[in-house]
Amino acid sequence: METAPNDIESLLTEAGNFIETRTELLKLKAVDKTADVVSSLVARLVVLMILGICFMILNIGIALLIGEWLGKNYYGFFVVAGFYGIAGLICNTNKNTWIKKPLGNAIIQKILR
């Protein structure tokens, strides 16, 4: 009958080790997912910044071209600014469907993957 307490002690020890291992595994999985999501977002932000700079330079060129066509350089900047003002209003009206939901779904999908 002395083996029963030893068996219970070893069973409790193994259960404690299992719980510790399981919590450590969950922590490592959480760290892995977080690192994956953050690195993906940072990579996309870098690409978006580079594309944004290119887009800005392109828009300056377009504004100067339109300004040359209209006779004054600043007219071109007014036209480009008006275009982006209208585009901004349209985007603001549809921000939930165009930006918020797809971005939220992409983040959730990346976390659950």
C-alpha cells in the first residue's frame, strides 16, 4: 500500500509539469502570433511609405503639368487638391466598408492563422 501515495505524488508532479509546459507553450504561441502580426504590419507600412513618397512626387508632377496647361502653376495644385478633397470625402463616407472591416478582418485572419 505504500506505492499508492508515491503514485499519487508522481501523478501530481507530472500534472504540475504538464500545466507548466502547457502554459509555456501558450505563451510562446502568443509571442509567435504577435511577432508575426507586428512584422507583417511593419513590412506593409514600409512599402506603403515608399509608395506614398512616389505617389506624392507623381502628384507634384501632375499638378505642375496641369498648371502649365492652365497658365499658372498654382492652378494645377488647386485642381489636384480639389480632386483629393472630393476623393477624401468619398472615402470618409465609405470608410467602414472600404477600410475598417477589411483591415479588421485581415488582422483577425492573421492572428487566427
